Amino acid sequence: MIQTISLLLLILVSVISLTTVVILLIWRLIAEATNRTNKKQLERLRRSVVFFITTVILNSGIIALSQVFASTPKILDKKQNIPPKSITELAKIELNGRKQWISIRGFDDSKPILLFLAGGPGGTQMAAVRHDLAELEKHFIVVGWDQPGSGKSYHAQAIKDITVETYISDGHALTRYLTQRFGQEKIYLVGESWGSALGIFLVDRYPEYYHGFIGTGQMVDFVETEILDYKKAMEIARDKNDIATLKKLETNGPPPYYGKDVTWKSAVYLNYLSAYMASDPAIHNPGYKTLRDIFSSEYGLLDKINFFRGIINTYNHVYQKLYGIDLRNGYTRLNVPVFFFEGRHDINAPPSLVEEYFEILECPKKEIVWFEHSGHSPWINESDKFVEELLLRFKGF
């Protein structure tokens, strides 16, 4: 708490000092202009300056306060009491010299650790996991991680310097931090979309740290996925006679894309497919609750801005570095149990590629669990079943 107050005071002092310098400079200009203007004009100018300065100070203070007092809510039991062994933390830690944020939540701090790897790259799902997978907190210490270039960790590393290796090395460092802090030899791992590929990289390189892995919305081959997504969007647009979307897709041409417009070009077909899945009556609880998540208490005002900057900027830079990845080449022998939780109606990460990967995968135990009322995000579409199936696979490891 003392560190928090000190940081707040430092921010406010810096803002006030900077504002004071601006005031002095502007007042000097006003004084010099006194001889060239009448008193009424001078008074209006002074009032405008005071209003401007007051607005700057107030806005800076609000932003600073929102960042400092961002938090994850306390866990409450059925009687609205805080369980005596519960843990609820929003913590800034250093991983390989990069300062990053994690959330730690659980009813009992002696339970096994479960690390959730968000999608993206550049996505933050810290709040979404708390909302949609709250039941897991009764059985695990659930850890959310804003990876470099996302959400609260947006500035952990210059975007231009983020690579796949950045995520792997920091994921490993985070795993070691968690095992050491809670005195456990291994943790459980769940990865969503891009996070599902990152999870495979981690269990492949550091199997000794993981009880098992669940990939959902599993990514296998990034280039082939983009090509299939583009073709699917074209097919749907033709069936709907959606001339506007067809024109956009044809203008951009088929992926893979490179350069500064990767996010925007990919968004044409990815958003189109997401909207299509959201309208599919077979999919329950479709879509992300973006407004709910972004206004969650974990994110200060700057974090809320970086929520979107990660999705746009980090995705644009990193995604084109994933095109050479195909899990069917180089990741077919893993030394931990692997489970794929797949939505039957996923047209974002085609289940056909997951089935191909599953057939050639060798590991102590493997299984595909199908979610009949899900698209790309079974953990959101059928969250109750997701938790139930997860507990069945992870129980007893």
C-alpha cells in the first residue's frame, strides 16, 4: 500500500511540476502581450489558460488514480464472506527483465495452479476468464497473464522487438515464478487460440513443469488457417450475395498478409466469420463480451486503451511471424497429456486441422473433447461444460 501511495504521489507531483512549467511559460507570454491587448481580452485569455490547466491536472489525476487502484475483486463464498485461505491479487512482476502483469485468484491458496494463456497475439483475457470461468477458482489457483504487448503489459517490450521466443521464454519464467512461489513442482496449462499454440511450445520445451495441457480453439498451421478462413468468408459472402464484403475480400486478395495492414486485412474475414458464428443458433452464448471485460476493475484508463492497441498493433506485428508455424511439423511428440477442447462449429480455427494433428500426435494421453454448441470459444460458449470436462481430465494428475 505504501508503494502504491508513493507511486501515486510521484505521478501527481510530476504532472503538477510539468503543469507549473507550462503555466510560467504561458504567463510570460501573456505578460509580454499585455502591451498589445486590452484588459478584457487579457482577462479572457487568462481564464482560458486557467481552465485548460485545471482540466489537464484533473484528467491526469483521474488517469493516475485509475491505474494505481486497478484491482481484481475479492472472492466471496455463499455467505458473502471472504474465504480465509483465498487469494486475489493483481501483481506486476518481472519476467526476463520485462515488467508484466498477472492476476491470481483462488478460494484456497494451497490448490494446484492453472495458468490460462490468452489468444491474440496481443489479446488480454484476464477479466474474461474471471467472469466466464469463475467456477475454476474453487479448484485451482487461476492465473491470468497479460503477455508482452497486451493489456496491462502493453509496454513490457517494444512491439517491434516481440517474437515468438519472447512469449516462450516469458511463459517459462512465469511458470517458474508460480511453482517457486506456491511450492509446487508442476502447474496445469490451458491455452486459447494463439495461446493454444504457445501452450504446445511450452509443454514441448519444458515438459517437466506441466501436469497436462488443454488447447481450445486450437491453432495448428497459421498460414493454412488464414487461407481456409478467407475461402470460408468468400463462400458465405457469395451465398448471401454480400457484394460489399466480396469486394473487400477480392481487393485485399488471399492471405498471408505482410506489412502494416495485416490487422485490418485479416479483420475483414475474421470479423465476418465471427459475426456468422454469433448468428448460428447452434452456438450458445456466442461472442465476446468486450464492453463488460474492458470496463472490469482489472484495467485502468490507460489499460483500456492498450486493450485495443494490443489487438491492433501487437497482432499486426507478431502474427506475420507465425506463418511458418505448423504443429504437424516438429511438435508431434510431447511428454505431457494433451486434450483438445473443440467447438463443433468453429470456422475460425478449422477443427479439421486439429483432427489431422491429433492423429499424428504422440503423448502419454490424448483426447479431443467436442462441444456441440460452441464455435471458436467453448470456454465462453459452454463455460459450465468446459469446467466440468476440464476437471474430469485434470483431476488426479
